Amino acid sequence: MSSMQLDAPDGPIEAYLATPSGDGPWPGVVVLHDMLGIGSAVQGSTRMLADHGYLAIAPDLFSRGKVRCVPGMIRDLLANKRDSTPVRDILAARAQLMNDPRCTGKVAVAGFCLGGAFALLAATEGFDAAAPFYPAGRGNYDEILRGSCPIVASYGRRDPQNIGRGPKLERTLTEAGVPHDVKTYPKSGHSFADNHPGQPLLKVLGLGYNAEATSDAWRRVFAFFDTHLSPGDQPGGPKA
């Protein structure tokens, strides 16, 4: 995996690009980090996606300074603001993949916690699939997912931030006719797929890594991506 500078409308940001072995072309995935930023967990997920045959890019949405970025990102998220710096950064990462001759032109977005919420917010912006893991935010899915691309989502039932939101998302997507796979893992809490350092403390806080749930969630994601990022599949839904 290599670091790079990504040109974005609001100024350049750092990003990490992971390339599969072989010649391609490959589908692409934009990987969005959580509140901890680009660390070992999101870098590991980005590398894993490349190992499974996806050209994967992880933009550092905190490149302009975490203290400066986070309050604005949370305001933009709570306001469902698609015309915002984070979404423009995400779409710049998508464009980077789309313009890469090694990419098939099919691009998904995946994200964790804060990144999962922005993955849902960007799901109407031309992506071919979205894979949010325990997305943060208001849970106002009926307001933001009109015209969404297909979604494969994963929640933990013990997540205090997302009580009842897995079934709520599933109902919303069913009513909207959006292809989806939504699953809530009964023995998992928030951040169950992020193997961050300091697991003993995180488990006390109900945030621990769950290897079994993580393995199953990624199995579902890869099966979903295989379907919706295939060359013959239709592109993502129109903007809401």
C-alpha cells in the first residue's frame, strides 16, 4: 500500500492506495475511516480489499487537521449536507479510481462509524454499492437514501449508538426498492470490525473487536460487491 496526495476541490489531502496483484482491471472501493482517523485498522481493511481483487483507496478526511475537521464533519453529517467538504473529498477519491486505467469503472464506498455515516450520505452520489459498518449519525434513513445505490450494512445489537437501526435501515431500503443486505450481530457492539490497539479497554467500554462477526460481515460484503460491481450490473442510483 502506498501513500499519495489526492487532489480535491477544497485542497489536496493524503490518501492510501492499495493495489491487487496482477494486471487488472479491477473494481474500486473508497474506504472511509472512523473517528480515530487513518490507523492500522482502516489500513488493514484497505489492504484486505486489495487482496480480494479491489483497487482500494482510503482518503484521510482529517488531513486538514482533526481538531479543525471533526466538528464541521459532525455538523455536516447531522444536517445531511452532501455539498460539504467531506463528501467532496469522498467523491474526489472516487474520481481518482474512476480515472485510473486499472479500474473497471465500478466503484463502491465502505466506511466505519463516522465513515459509515458518510458512506450512507454518499450512497446517492453515483457509487455502485455502499458498505457501512455501524454508521454514526441521526439514523434518518428515509430522508437521505432516496435514489441510493445498493447497500450492504452491518450493525452490532449491543451498540448503544445504533439501537434498532439495523431493522430500521432494512425497512427503509425495502420500501424504497433498494437492493440490500442488512444484518445485526447479536453479540457485537460498536466498532466490532475494527481491531484497534487497546482491545482490553475497548471491551470494557463495549467497543471490542469480534472476529466471528467481522469475518461474516466481510463475507457478505464481498458477495454483495461481486454482484453489484460486476461489469454487467447497472450503475448506482441517481442523486436524491
